[in-house]
Amino acid sequence: MIKKLIRQTIKKSLTGSRGLVLHNDYPDIAKMNIKDLGLYLHIPFCMRPCFYCPYFKEKYNRKNAIDYSSAVLKEMEFYGDILGNASITSFYIGGGTPTTMVGSGLEEIVEAVKQSFSLKCGISMETHPNDIAPSMIGKLKDMGVESVSMGVESFNDRFLEIIGRTYRSRKARDAVSLLMESEFKCVNIDLMFGLPDQEIKDVEEDIKAAIELGVDQISAYPIFTFPHTKLEEVVKRNGYSLPGIIKRRMMLKKIEEMCYDAGMERTSVWAFTKKGVKKYSSVTVPRYIGLGAGAGSLIPNFFFINTFSVEEYIKFIESKSRPPVALSIKFSEEEEMLHWLYWRIYETKIIKKDFEEQFGRDFDSTFKKIFFLFEVMGMARDEGDKIIMTDRGNYWVHVLQNVFSLDFIGRVWDVCLSEKWPGEIELI
């Protein structure tokens, strides 16, 4: 109830409305003059889905994967016809575990993207320690993958077992070393903190291992307790405890300290990147089209998501002449600006000119009150042409994620997982 009241109060003050409503309809993209955007491909398959993971995924099955590939190609044809001349400035393949589909149709999808769109970028792709071998590296290189992200989560065998990962530390280290030897432009590894029964010294050991392995980027983020996952159930059943907000703050401070000492710079709320390396990022593209079941799209004035079901996705594609959109939301101008601002804050750096070019408004006039407050509280500093978030500010972004986006995302995903074609979701 308190979180709801806080959300309503802040959103009302910023946008003039208290809530958002998602409907089962589809925006007319053909009428929009979109000149550049990102492309996201969702691969919803995992060999063994993790109980704590909030994202839409299903257990891998080769026949389903091949049928899914054919459906994605058909969805791509629709977008290729209306967006084929737009410049694709980022191409990100996420999941699930995308490398499960190497040899089951992924190569054909990537080649079709190159043929259907004006690709002005390399490919970024997620993978899993169990999938990394010299043969896989060769296939990724052949597809044009330039940057990779691997979910290691921890280098501690005890915590890998607690969260149900199917490999141990030695395997993870070997996989990281192989990626680093393969001359990708950026190798990112995900590490989680705030794990069940985890202490600060355990986090310190994980970060130390990543630094010693020489990775280009460390994305260290807390394990989130989304209501539709089984994390809380597993913690309770096994008598574990999750670190509280104070301990998580101390863990994050240790991560910051170690990454800065290693010469890294902060490139998002959770990511620390070697200086001179182009950061690996999946969530901060201002506009993008999502392909596949469960994929989201963000275009001018609209956000929409495809059905959270491989079976329904394939059936819809075979019988309809448009993408299988389950829900969409039309933003007011104020809501769209706030959404843009949220992700720029997530990136820890806000370039005022970018806002003015996209919205035709003066940044300082639009957000003066917000950033005056941020500066007073030590959360940001204004450098004239840009706003830089401080470490304190980045921590409070994490807190706000729990107040806003995690509750919102949890609600939407919970409904979409239980109702493949929901009629409406009201978020307040």
C-alpha cells in the first residue's frame, strides 16, 4: 500500500496521471517515420530454466526451436517491409539462452536480419557457461557476433548450487577464459549479489575472480524477488535468508570500490567497464523493435509486447498478417519523456542535447526541479551539457526500481504468463 501511494504521488507530480493501462491492440507502425532504431531478438529457450529468473523462457526442444525460427522469419518480413530503410544501430540477441538455438535456426534468423534491414552495427548476444567451447566460438564469429554476455552469477560453488546452476566454478572460469582469448570487442559477465546466505566477503571474492580473469565488463546486480518466480519459496523452504537493504548497500559499495580500483568506470547502474571498451548494453536503447515471443518494442509514443507463449506465437504468425502483440500502451508526451529519462539515469549519464533532439524541448526547463533536488541530495551533478549520477544516486535508482519498475514488470509478466492474450492490465 505504501509503495502504491509513493508511485501514484511521484507519477502524478511528473506526468499528471496516476496510472498506466495496457490494452490488447497494435499501433500502426507503417504511418510512423522511424529513421533509426535498435533490434532485439528474444530466444525463449533454456536447457534448464532457473527458478529465480523473471524473464519469459521455456525448456529447449529442437522441434519447437526450429518451428520458432520459421515464425520469427515471418514476423521479420512484416517489419522488413515497413522498416527496411531505417538504420539499425544496435542488434541484441537475448533470452532465455540464445546459444541453445545455434544449429536450430538462429543462424538463419541472423542472416535474414542482415538481408532485411540496414544493419549499421555488430551483434551482441547472451550465452551460458555450459555452451562455450571452441566450436561455439567459431559459430558466433561466423554469425558476426562482436560482443558477448555470459551469466556466471557466482564463482562460488556453494552459491551456484543454491540457485540451481548446472555448472561449477571451474567450468565458469574456463568459459570466461575462452571468451577472453577469442578477441570479442566486449566480454561482459553477469554476477549476482544479495544471494541467499551471501556475505560481503563472498561478493568480494566473486569480483576479485572476475577482475583477475580480465573481463571487459562486470554487470553486478542484486537478485530480485519477482512475485512470479520461486525465489522466495526456495529461500523459505531451505531456511535461507536474503540480505537486507543495508547489507546489499554494503555489498554494492564493495563492488564499486573494487571495480574503480581496477581502472573500470561505471557505465550503468550495475555495469562497470574497462576504459576504452565500448560497453555491452541491452536495455538502454531509446527506440527498438522486438522480435519473438515475449519480446518488447519501444517506438515513438508506444510500448508493446508479444505473447508470452511459443505455441501461441507460432499459431498467430501462421494465421495473421501482423505481429502477435499481446499488450500495448500509448504514452502521453510526459510519460514518454519520463521513460526516456529513467533509462538515461540507468546509464548514469544524461546528455541534454539528446533529449532536446528527440523531444524538441529544453532539458533544463523540463527537468529543472528533479535535478535540483538530486544535486541537493548528492545524487547527481550538473556539468552544463550533461548530468552525471553519483554512486549515491545510482544506489537510489536501485531503490526506485523496487518501487516502480519491478512492481510494474512483475504485474505485467505475471498476467502475461497466465493469460496468453490478456484484454487489459491497469498499473497504478
